[in-house]
Amino acid sequence: MMRGALLSGLLALLAFVTVSVAFTPGDPVRGEKVFRKCKACHSVEAGRTKPAGPNLLGVFGRQAGTADYRFSTSMVEAGEAGLVWTPESVDAYITDPKAFLKETLDASRVRNKMVFKLKDEEDRADVIAYLMSLQEGDP
Ligand code: HEC
């Protein structure tokens, strides 16, 4: 019984450590350069919308699919199911948006509108750090 308790304690600790090291923000200055790749579709200027994608200012803490943009039905569904953007979920999303939506909605087919993948882990950490730095100034 002691061993069982110890083992479950260890497993819980391991799960905690795994979750907390899952994402570490990178360099926001470098991230601003990486963001050039996102700029074709996304703005980070307050109140500015682009036809190709939602504004990303204040994205962290925002329910998915609720910005002023015509989102895919799958993204709206994911938001309604409880998806709120965090550095971790944005990291997973921009790695492979379609795969992320499939996993989130537990569906084999989804309507995904973001046809862009950022495969480089460091680039993702940096661009997320950049987006976080913009949000710090929010009221
Ligand atoms: C080719 C255009 C395009 C590029 C490039 C692009 N995106 Fe997107 N992005 C979209 C579209 C379109 C959506 C809406 C997806 C949907 O409705 O399914 C989206 C959605 C998002 C969302 C969810 C926003 C919300 O409010 O729910 C995040 C976060 C995001 N993109 C981050 C990024 C980042 C970071 C980059 C650059 C590394 C990037 N995107 C590059 C088109 C793009």
C-alpha cells in the first residue's frame, strides 16, 4: 500500500512537471521578426482587422473563434466547447492547425481556415513571447 501511494505520488509529480515544462516563452525581440510570417493574415494593431485572419492582440485568455472575424465553424465550435487561448494551446495550434482542431474536437474531419504551419519550435516560442509582450500593456 505504501508503495502504491508513493508511486501515484511520483506519477502526479511527473505529470505536473511535464505540464509545467510543456511551454517556455522565448525571445520577444526575435519573435517580432518571426511574426512577419503571420502578418500577411494577422494584425496586432488595436481595432484593425484583416480580411485574411483575426486580430491577435489580446489573444491570450480569449475564447477561440470570438474575435471580429469570420471563423471556420470548427474554430467557433472549439471555443464553445471551452477552448481559451493560452501560450500552450497557441503553441500546439500553430504547429499544425488542422491536427490541433481534430484533436480538440475529437473529430476526423474539421473545417480549418488557417493554412499555415510553424514547425520550428524556437520560432513558435519566440513569436508567442512577442504576442505576450504586446498583451502586457493591455488595460
Ligand atoms: C495564410 C494566413 C495565415 C497565416 C500566415 C497565419 N494565420 Fe493564424 N489564422 C489564420 C486564419 C484564417 C485563422 C482563423 C482559423 C479558423 O477560423 O479556422 C487563424 C487563427 C489563428 C489563431 C486563433 C485566433 C482566435 O482568436 O481564435 C491564432 C492564435 C493564430 N492564428 C496565430 C497565428 C500565428 C502566431 C501565426 C504566425 C506564426 C499565424 N497565425 C499565421 C490565418 C493565418
